Amino acid sequence: MTEVLAHHGIFNDTELHVDDTGGSGRPVVLIHGWPLSGESWSEQVPVFAAAGYRVITYDRRGFGRSDKPLTGYGYDTLTDDLHTLLVELDLKNVTLVGFSMGGGEVARYFGKFGSERVRSVVFASAVPPFLLKTPGNPDGPLETAEAAKMTAGLTANKDAFFDDFTTQFYSVNGELKVTEAQRQQAIELAGQASKIAALEAMTAFAVTDFRDDLAKVTVPTLVIHGDGDETVPFEGSGKRTHEAIAGSELVLIEGAPHGVNVSHAAEWNTAVLEFLAK
């Protein structure tokens, strides 16, 4: 475990909690989804490390064990945090794996920094290219009314909201695809987030347009998604990301919910390890 200090102005130095398996293997950075933390990669870290990779996870600012500032939850700042991590740990030839909200940092990285330090990327159940349905984005899977409902629900009662959200996160057609213990673990991780961070980050992943960023992705890319994802539906997200990135690979996992890296961990890990080995 280590801490990385993300510098964004003299009054806004933020410590990020980082877990690093170390070793001389090729680095793989796992970027967690909302509203969890780096601990949500528990089904991946030991498997990828055993395969010889140096696996790094971190808690996004405002979440998990990282500092929880009042500001800095837009994707430009969040991506600066990611870049600081790569620089501070001197990571090169790295694979970035962005789950759900984390796919936004992966996309924006190319918009801000190009392919610097990056060997390949994975968009896992990820929010790009643009979630919110607008006149200019009619295929966006998130209706404005639903986004407003989510904001109102989280504002009114954080605990009740996360209870409902984690149920959808791991369910397909009302059937929970993980154990209740695994769902409770997700609720516990979500509870570590500050309410301000949760609200601001939710707005960020809903309204940020990553279409120009995806156009700049030039490295080998895997898009992996559950076909039963009810949180970030495949048709409006993963499918469009795959179509936007020339030469990208697509793995669609049958009967899997949004939290596919937990519900179908073995299948998910195999697909990602096969991609990493190329």
C-alpha cells in the first residue's frame, strides 16, 4: 500500500490510496466503478498477479480510503489524478482497465495525454461514449428524468439509495447474480464514499461526452460487457464504444449484469488475460 499525492493547485493536494502488488511484470492499472473503491477488484488482483502482472489499484478521490476534497470530481481532474499515479510510480507500457465510471478516465486519458505510457486499454461495462440522452446524442441510454431521479434518491437517503443501486448493479431481470455477502460488501465500499463525491461523480459520468476522446484511442482495445447490464446498458455504451474504436475487440458475456467482474469472475478474468497476453 502507498499514497500518491495528486497536485492540482496549492490548496487542493489530494492523497490517493494505492495498492500495488509490485514485481517486474507488465503493469495493469485497474480503475474502479462508482461508488466503490479499489477493493472492488478483489476477484481480479490475485489472479492477474499470479499470471505475472504488476497489478495496481487505487481509490478515486472522494471514495474508499483516499482523501475526500470538496471539489475535483470532473473527468479532467480525475484523469489528472490517473496521470499523476502513472508518473509517480513511473509506470510505462501499461494496460488501463476502466470499469463503468472508470472507463471515462481511460477515454479522457487519450484526450488529454494521448497514448503516453499506455500499451493497451480495456473498457469494462464502461460509461463511454456518452450516457445522457440528448438531441445530439439520441442513442444515450440514460434519460434525463432517470438521472434526476438518481440524484434525488442519493440526496435524500444515501444508505437506501446504495442498497437499491447495488441490487440493480448485480441483477438481471430481478435475479441477483452474486451472493448476498458480495452485495453487502459492495454496500460497505459504497458507504466509504463522501456524499459530495458520490453526487458530483454521478453527475460527471452522466453528462460527460467522451466521443472525441474515443476518436483518439490508437492502442489495442478490448470492450467487455455483460449482455444483461441494466445499469450501463450495452447497446448504448459498450456497443457504441466498440464501433467507435477501429480494430477494437469485443467480448459480450451472456446473462451477466453490470457487476460482471464479480458475478462472472472466471469468464471475465479469462477474457481479459487472453487480451493482455497478445
